[in-house]
Amino acid sequence: MTTSAKARRALTCGILACLLGAVLAIGVCGCSSGPAPESVVKQFFDAVKQADLETANSLCVTQNTQFPATDTPEWGIIRAYLGRLNYEVLSSETKGGSEAVVNVKVITPDFMQVVSRVISQALPLAAAGGSEADAQAMVFQLFADSLKDPDLPMIETQVAIEMTKTGGKWLIAANPDLGPALLGNMNQMDQLFNQGQ
């Protein structure tokens, strides 16, 4: 190999080494800071909408170890409900580099309306008789149909999601308002059943 060929090869290898170093440095910087708080909140809600509870859970400081069984009729209702969930990030503010607040509007089905519809449709059908298994299957189908209704009323709840930076990653902190926002008005179900008392 001639001297000029050796020089070109050394120069090419040097350029490739510099490019590789730059790519690796950018990659390492991107990984160490992780996604911004707003991006983590979007990942969380997108995972919840897909009923990917394990991914959503991994984005929280406090993590659950138990998830509902996915091979049950109940899971079908959960998926249908979560599939209707929507959200909008309203604002985001970082405080001191390790804390942030992301304000989100959460839009969920009006679950009291769903239950009210199911009860009003199921009672006459149940009075007609049939097995318990048939009645249960009918109720699950009524829930699924109600949740698919494009005219189903929706509830909007605004929630301030507190974030904390842990191990270089933004995570959603424990928040007593997030669960109720995701559940819409499910926490008011006792009112539906106590109305006649």
C-alpha cells in the first residue's frame, strides 16, 4: 500500500471514529436525561389507553405488582372503557430540576350513565328468565355495547400530575387525584345504588 493510500485509510478511519464518537455521545446524553415530564405523561396515558398497564405502571414512582387477569370478560370491559379514554396536556412546569407538574385534562366515559343503561336494559331481560351464565354474558355484552356508543356522555376532569426525577428519569409521583380522574365518576357508583333509599 502506498503512502497516500495509507494516509487516506487513516483519515477515513479517523473520520469514522469521530462520527461514531459523536453519535454515541448524543445517544448517551439523550438516555441520561430521559424524556421530558410532558413526554412521560403522554407515554403513560397512551399506555393506559392501550390497556398496557405494565408500561403505564413502569412510569410511576410507586409501582403495583398485581394486574387484572386479561383472559376474563371483565378485562374486555376494562379494555373498552380505557379505549374510550382521552387526554390533553394543558401545561407543564419544571421546578428546580427534579420536580415538575404536568396539567392534564382527562376525558373518560360517564360510567354512571353506562351502568344506568345496563341496569335499565338488563332488568327486563333478566325477568324473562335464563341461566346465571346467560345473564352474566348478557350484562357483559350490554356493557360493551354501551361503551361503544358514540353518543355516550363523557366526563372531563383536570388533574395536576406531579412528577419527580428518580435515577435520571422522570416518573409520575403518587397522586390521589390521578386515579379518580382515570375512573371518571366510578367512585360515585354508591350514589346510583342508594338513590331510592
